[in-house]
Amino acid sequence: MHSLWLWIGFNLFVLMLLALDLGVLHRKEREVGIREALLLSLGYFVLALLFGAGVFHFLGSSTGVEFFTGYLLEKSLSVDNIFVFVLIFSHFSVPAQYQHRVLFWGILGALVMRAALILTGAAVIESFHWVVYIFGAFLIFTGGKMLVTINQEPDMEGNRLVRLIRRHFRVTEGFEGHRFFTRRNGLLYLTPLMVVLILVEVSDVVFALDSIPAIFAITTDPFIVYTSNVFAILGLRALYFALVGIIYRFHYLKYGLSLVLMVVGAKMLINAYFGKVIPTEVALLITALLISGSILVSMLKTRGMPAAAGAAERVHGWVPGSPRKPEAKESSRTEPGNEEKRK
């Protein structure tokens, strides 16, 4: 168990980063440009590397490898969140200058919820070792399910969570600036921006149920699990704005992520039964190869596609609460780029 001061110091550092982000860099509501997003994304990546170097130096090389493996895994899985963000923001026509605000509060909530899930998961694994087998089987199942749903188009109009919110709360017809709530005739209303925030929060919780068991397959050290998660999540907003216009070109990355979950789940089961026969370094190498390979395939298969405003229409995936569009059953077999080949 690491020192309490280490936990306090790290969380104070995170709060400073968030205050700098919202209070200085993005104090005014505006659209985040690609150049700014790339620089921010690079900045968060460098901070993660520096922190990992500190882990190597102060906590040992094996712990350092666990951190970098966990960070790479969480960073890769977080790209799947970006697909969901694109679908949600596109459906609700969220103005570009308000998207950062939604993601800021969404990710702040995600940090709190993930911390609770991680601490709970660590305590459960320590008390009941057999839970590891459930986590491993769950990861293999989730990876297989992701493979099946990769090309599905969600029916955002029929989203059950949105219907539930509109049924039980007053929701304004349009946006009220950057506000999540507003008052009309003394009555409190939610705005569509709040509905979007709730969808983002719920989506992250659902995805965390996949990613957190995955990193527990790498290490059961709650500090390493937490810090690698935090660094991956902190850079998620910047990564979204950097990739939103070309996210459709990463379609085949989802295949790589599915395989990574299945491989990590298998590692968890094998190591739980036979002892640590598969070292963390092997998991790091396999993860890096699968992710880099799927990105390369994505770039090659989608080269020549127009990087146009209609990119959101090419993004498929699963949004929590949204059933599959009935008319998408046949078209879902069409992969990105095929429409260009038919012309």
C-alpha cells in the first residue's frame, strides 16, 4: 500500500491541472482548434511519460512497466469513447464552443466514479481471489461482443436513457447558452446540454466496466491502476478535439481493441490459474502490436476518403441505451471506404 501522502499529492496535482484547464486555458466559451488540441494532447502525454519515469525510479522497474502497460491500454480503450462522443454531439447538434464544457464536467465526474470503482475492485480482488476469473471471462466476452457490434449504427432517437430523462424531467426545446439548467416561470428545467452530459457520464461508466477489469489483469496495485486511468482520461478531451474530424479513419482500431480485451482477459485467467507465467512485458508488447497494427490498417484502408464535414455519418458503434437501427442491418456490413469504391 502506497503512502497516503502519495495519493494526496497526486490528486492535488490533478486538481491543479483541471483548474488550469478550465480557469485559464478555456475560461471563455470557444471552439478548440486542432493545433491547440494536438499541443494539449502532447502535453498530457509528456506528463504521463514523466510520471512513469518517476514510477520507474522510485517504485521499481516492474511497477514502471505495469504503469506504462496500463496507460497504453487505457489510452487505447479511451479512443472508443471518442466514437461515442461524436455520435452524441452530432445527434444533439451541440455547438462546437460548448463541447469542451460538456467534456470537462463529464471527465471530472468520470475521475470520481472511476476512483470509486478502482478502490472497490481492488478490495474485492484482495478479499475474493476467485473474482479474477469472473473479470477474465468478462473481458473475453466483452471483446467478442465489441467485434459483433463494431459496424452497428445506434438509433439515437430511440435512446432509452434520453426517453427516461424527458419523461421524468422538464427539458427545454433548445440550448440555453452553456447552461445545464435554467428556470422558466419559477420552474427548473434541464437543457439539452445537461441531457448530453448525462449520456456522456453514463457512457463512461459503462466503458469503465470494461477498461478497469482490463487493467486489473495487468496489476492489482490500486495506485498504479488509478494513476494510469487518470492520465488516460485527462488527455481524452484534447484527443477528442484533435481526432474528431478524422475519427472515422480509425474504424479498424476497434478490431484491435476487441482483440486486446480478449488477450488481456486470457492473460488474466492463465496467470490466475497457473501463476504469473505471462509477464507484463509480453502483455505490453502484444497490446502495442495490436493497437499500432490496427491503426496502420485503418490509415491504409481509408486513405483517399474525403475528410469532410460528413465524417460523423461514417462513425458507427454502440451508445448506451440506444438500440440498433433496424435499417442498418444490411448497411452495417459496409465498411468505411466501400461507398467510395462503388462510385
